[in-house]
Amino acid sequence: MPRRIALLLILPALLGARAVRDEPPRTTKDGVYTAAQAAEGEALWKDVCQSCHLPGALVTPATTTKWFGRPLADLYGYVRREMPQLDPGSLTDDEYRVAVAYLLKQFRMPAGTTPLPADSAALAAIRIDSLPSASRTGSR
Ligand code: HEC
């Protein structure tokens, strides 16, 4: 019981410490890709990804809960390393970038004015947020 009380005392301090960091954490809900990138990604997706993942097919609770809260660099890195499954690593960095932009669009994350960054440090600073309507995705 004392331990639980200690935790209750520590928690606000931890949260406060996060809040005073220089930059507030960016998430995928903050407009981290452009509509143009998503449009390019959609065309690429049809060519390269759609044979296995119809648009929207990855928008399932299994996928979204797996990536929720992780840095976007993890998801980008996974796609870059493992996809397309029969020929991993066969696309250019820019192609992977627009594919991930379109994936974010499928996840109903908003587009913005800042393009999705290419470097892993910038991608690591973006947190993957939950779907605005995660509870409805199961009906697909
Ligand atoms: C030949 C079929 C195939 C193609 C083409 C393909 N994928 Fe995949 N993809 C898979 C399979 C199979 C898995 C699941 C792998 C596993 O769980 O180990 C997967 C998993 C994924 C995941 C992770 C899903 C999760 O639940 O975490 C993402 C994201 C993804 N693919 C994106 C892409 C993108 C982007 C492309 C196009 C550049 C692509 N895939 C092309 C077969 C494919």
C-alpha cells in the first residue's frame, strides 16, 4: 500500500517532467505527411503493395494496437526492411516514405503541410497515435 501511494506521488512529477521538455511530442495526428505524398503513395501502393494488402486491409485492431505508441521510425523501418514481402528493400527511400504516408492516410491520420521526413531521427521523434475511430475498424 505505501508503494501505491508513492507511485501516486511520483506520477504527476513524471508527467510534469515530460511537459517541460523543449518540444511537445509530435504524433501522427499532427499532420506529419502531405496530401501529395499520400497521393504518390496511393499510386505506388496499387503497383507494389496491393497484391497483398488491399487499401485499408491493414486498418485492423491487430495492426493498430501493435504499432500504437511506438515511434514512427519503427513502422517505417519495418516496412523498409520487410516489404514488399517477396522483394524486401527493393524500393527507394522516397518510395518507402510515400508508401508510409499513404498508410497513415489509411489509418485516418490527417495530412498537413510538412512532408513526412526521410531521416530516422526525425521519424523517431514522431509517435504513432491511435486511430480516431479505432472502435469501428473491426467492421471492415
Ligand atoms: C507478397 C505479399 C506482400 C506484399 C507485396 C507486401 N506485403 Fe506487407 N505484409 C505481407 C505479409 C505476409 C505481412 C505479415 C508479415 C508478418 O506478420 O510477419 C505483411 C505485413 C506488413 C505490415 C505490418 C502489418 C502489421 O500488422 O504490423 C505493413 C505495414 C506492410 N506489410 C506494408 C506493406 C507495404 C507498404 C507494401 C508495399 C511497399 C507491402 N506491405 C507489400 C505481405 C506483403
